[in-house]
Amino acid sequence: MVQTNVTALLPRLLFQLAVIFLVTVILPGPVKSGPQKALSSVVSVLPLWANAQSRTKEPEGSGIVVLDGRKIVTARHVIKNAISIRVKTRDGQILAAQLVAQDPLTDLAVLSIERTLVPMDFGWQAEVGERVCAIGNAFGLGVSMTCGVVSAIHKAGVGFNPIEDFVQTDAAVNPGASGGALVAQDGRLLGVLSAIFTKDSDANIGVNFAVSAALTKRVILALVKDRKINWQYSGLELEPAISRSGTGTLGAVVVNIKDNTPASQAVLKLVML
């Protein structure tokens, strides 16, 4: 019969116990980093309208927790004309939300909730070709993530809002994701998902727009502080410098100066060439 020398096995047993302790106690579990850490800062927005059938194509939207963790920025068209608003967190909590203020010119709105959630940090200026992820409640299926790249920045005159500073991306964005987040690889906010450029159907074709983080931050700080934002209008009416079929250098020409505006008060005069 073979006898085991316990004393000889003791060092091995101690080593195995040390490894188990290291793996299960000392070493931390998986740490969410990058875009994943932004998931907990995006909520589903659940508006209620007087006519429950009026928004069958897009009955829900998305929102981003910002600032003190009790403010949520979303797309204005998500909650427009709603008689009440609720938000659903990623852990399944449904909370009442109050409309703080809204800005129709940029299609942004700020909501307030009683519970403190994890706010998302604002990022730097997006760069073309940068890897990004879109986080939102697409089709009301719950918060999910799609990824792509930044296709263009500072897109304006697209035609969705009177005031535009869009980050364009090919990351898939579909109805219900409006008000969600476009985030950088470090999880910081680069823009608020706002619009899908499409011709025949209200579904993603790879040309999607998010209100830039810089414009978003400016708007929500003003809405939280003053419940409105005062945009200055110069009074100048512009047209493209070259016609649709023409050639030349891109630019704009002033075609009219409206009365009682900063431009007219500055004694600017329109000279016809």
C-alpha cells in the first residue's frame, strides 16, 4: 500500500490555496470600460399621448443621463405633446419624469427624475473616421448598442432642424433610438442621436445624425438654468454663391437684410452687384 507524505504535499496545497484566493478574492471581476460603461447612462423614454394610437411607428424613445444624474437629455420630437413621461432604466426600474424645458430649434429637451443615476461624461470633438457606438432603444426593444465610424462632422443645413451641428455616423440607428447616445471608445458622449437620412423607409441606411456634444452641452446648460435658450438672429438672408448647376467656389451671398434686426441696426447695407 502506497502511503502519502502529508508534509511533502503541504507546499503544493498552500500554493493552490493561494492561487484560489488570488483569483476569487483579490483580483477584480470584469470591469466595464469603453463604450460598455455608457450603457447604464442611457434610458428608454416612454411618453404617453392623449391618443395612444398617434405614435404607433415610434411609441418609445431614448434618453441620456447627464449633469447631476437626475437630468436626462432626449430628442424633443420623442416627447413632443406627451401628457406624461416615464423612463425605464437598464435594470428595469420605471421612473416618473418631468419636462424641464425644450428647444425646438435644436430638437433637444431636458427631463428631470427623482432618482440619481450614473451620468455620462461629455467628450471632445468627434473626428472623421473615429470608431463610435450608438446606444438607444431601437424599435422599443430595449437599450442596445451598434458601432461604426464618424462619417462627417459639423454637418449643417441638412434640413431636420433650424439650428444644426451634426455628427454623421454609419452606426446603425433606427426608430426609437432618437435621444440616445453616440459615444466615443472611452464611453464619453459625442452626440445625441437625432435623425435618420432616408428616402423610402424609416429605417437605417447608414446615414445617421447626432447633435454634437458641444451644441448639446450649450443647450442643456441653458435649459436647466433659465428654462430656455436665447438664440441670436442676425437678420441676414443668405443664398448659395453658385447655382445648383453652376461652377465656382462654394460660399454664400446676402440677398436680404431684415428690418429691426442686429444686421440692420449695425447699418449694414445690401449692395447689388
